[in-house]
Amino acid sequence: MSIEEEYKVLVIPCSGIGKVLGTIARLVAYHVVEDLLPRKTTTMCLPLLVNGDEEARKLVKEHPCITVDGCGLKCAEKSVTTSGGKLMSSYVILSEVARERKEGKKLNLGAIANLSSDGGELAWKTAEKISIKIEGSLKG
Amino acid sequence: MLNFEAFAVAVAACSGEELPEGTVSRIAARIVLDELRPNRAVTICLPLLLAGGEQDRAFVRDFPTVVIDGCEKRCAEKSILNCGRKPAASILVTEVQAKYSDLKAESRVELGPKGLELARKIAEIVAKEIDKIMGE
């Protein structure tokens, strides 16, 4: 992986495969790095980082990281912090779901390999929220 | 939740975020679990395993694992080895892809029909490995 610009922010999802929340986390990261802030962000393989890849560890130490976890176990956040990464902010999809439900929305997120429109919309909404956070941090 | 009562094979996909092959590994694992061998395979949440999830680590130590890696870095295989057990079988997406040059994922977000077909081919290989492990 190459990071061409010094201010690039790493958006790292857990991509958990046992719950639909992991799929949403993964899609959130792709929306940010491919659709919303492609020149200012990038992602990396979480297993590569946790398996101790030197380049991956160097990148998380040198660039601000935003983690997107599916559930409260926060595997991506834990992995970045234990690798000595610079954690800018962390998001948990389960908390985003709880927030939406508190507002009275009935969400059907779909399946792990096939998100529903609700799941897709939540991913997009969370990605927008993260992009605003990144833009704010880069300006500040 | 992992089921320790029935004999099962764990399927661990790298799910690598950087490459389309990571998405292929992930979808292949789900095809095995959801369609091909729903009562014989369970999945291991790799980030949880790597973050020290005790239940997942115990499962990997006690039960056979088939790994699906997207690239030569073989993160899923390394992760299982780090738990003190050699995977029962290792499948590399790029190796399978080399045999079917027309099958390629469109992107890491959307596999497209050819990418999905590749994921299904890989899932079928994994299912055969599971059958071998279970002595069938």
C-alpha cells in the first residue's frame, strides 16, 4: 500500500464475518475511501496489521486512524491501539443502529453477504458522519 | 456464537480490505456456511481471533480449520498458526483465479457476476475439503 499524501487518514473496519454489523463496517470504510474522501483517506487490511506486518504498523503510527467496528468487542480499535497506532476516532455500528432505533426507526439490516436497503443506508449515513469528522480534523 | 457440541470445521477468511480478493474470500466463506455446508461449518471472526477472543482461539485449537486467503501474505493462515495449530487446508484466491482467467471481481465493494462465480468456485473447493476432513 502506498500513501501519497502526508495527511492521509486511515479508515480501518473490523470486517467481522459473523454478524451483519461487520459487513456494514466494511462498507462504511469503502464509502469513505472510495466515494467521499478518496484523496484524503485510504484503508488497510486489518489482519495484516494484527499479524505484525512492519509496513502496516508503521502506517498506523504515522497517520491518524479511524476505526469502524461492527460490535462492542471493538476488534479494529483494539488492534490499532495495541499496534501503537494514532487513533483519531472510533465508531461502532451497533451504537449507530441503537441511535437509529431510539429515533423510532425499524431497521432490517439484511444478511451478512447481502445487505438490505436499510443496511446500505446506515452504511452511507455513517460514512458521511465520518467524512465530516475527518474534514473537520484536517481543517483544524 | 460457536457451537462446541457438534463436530464442525471452522472456515477462516482473511476478508482483507485492500484487495477485491479479500472480498472474494469473505463471500466464499459465507457461501460455504449459508448454502453448501450449513450444518458442518462455522466461521471464525478473524479480527476477534486476532484481538484475543478466547472462545474463538479455543475453537481453533480444538477443531480443524480451512483458511481462505486473498493474497500471498496469507494473513488468515498465519493467524491460525499463531493459535498453535496448522490449518487442515489452505485455499489461496489468486491461485484459484489463475485457473479461471475469465473470473475476476469487478471491485472490492461489488464482486459482480464473474467475481461471484469465482467466490462460488472457491466455496466448492472449501466444501470438498470439509467433506475430506469429515471422512466423506
